[in-house]
Amino acid sequence: MLKIEVFGMEVNDIKMLIEYLIFSKIYSSPGNSQTFETLLNNFMGKNLSEDSDISQDGNTGGNINEAVEASSRKYGVDADLIKSVIKQESGFNPKAVSKAGALGLMQLMPKTASALGVDNPLDAMENIDAGTRYLKSLIDSYGGDIKLALAAYNGGIGRMRRLNVNSPDKIDAMPSETQNYVSKVYKNYETYKTQELNG
């Protein structure tokens, strides 16, 4: 019997393997992210959003909580900030795949994941480690300003430079999606902090 591991899952079905090869081929072609998402969902045999190891309120369980805490210590990024980004990026779904092709808990684009040395972006430990490392690099690049780092995480460093967004009061020059993203993540962050103080 044919047995191959894909994203850490054992594939012992020829049809499943063919589907995987098809969506891999399509994914490598530009402009086909929706088809990729559909085929990936079919390959997994379920809706990815239904498979989560973490609750919507941020109460993590198992290896996800461990990964958040480990990455927080390793890179010096507040664990509450990491959870806030995860909540907004993927809704705490380790198997999340966006229409643009971003993958995993912290929604890493394939090129970013590859540059960060991620072998399996749907693995919670790898994804959180790489996403936190990237977030830390952005925080450092923007002099410790969390809001600017979040804007760059969502909207891209290149766009930040083109629009000359170099201070928090200039974030409104970014697209509304990025402005809303920064606002929501920061609100999540403040909520987690308040819960800690009251807990």
C-alpha cells in the first residue's frame, strides 16, 4: 500500500495523492489561490476552519500554547501580542489557508515561510516560531513601535516605504484593510493585557 506523508499526514490513497499533486501544480501558478484553497480543503477531506487546537478567546491548548510561550521567550515578543496576531490572522486555526495563499496560524505567505526556513507552514510550532521571528524583526525595524510593525506585517514593508509610513500617525495612508487590521490586533492585545491584570 502506498504511504506518503503530506503536511505531516499519512496519505495512503492514490486519489488523495493525485489531488495533492494537482493543487501543488496549480498553486505554483500565479493567480490561482482560490483554486488552491478549494483543492486543499478537498485534499484534507474537511473544512480547515473546523480543525483547531485553540479556542476563539485565546485559551490555547497543547503545543500551540507551548509554541507561543517558547517563541515569546526566544524572541522577546510579548505572548499576548503573538496571540493577538494569531487571533486576527487565522482565528486560531492551525490549518487556515487564505484566498491569497497565506498559511497557518500566523498566515505566512509561502515565500516568507521559505525565507524563514519553514518546512511545514501548517505545523503550529514552526509557524508560530517563524511568524514571531518575522514580527520581532519588524518591531526592531520600526524602533519598537508595535502599531507600525503590525501595519508592516499586514500591508508589507514595501508598501510602507512607498507610502512613507514611518510613524503611527501616518498609518492612515495605508489601505483600510491594514488600518482595520492594526486597530483590531491592538484591541485584542489590550484585552489580553486587561484579562491578565484582572486574572
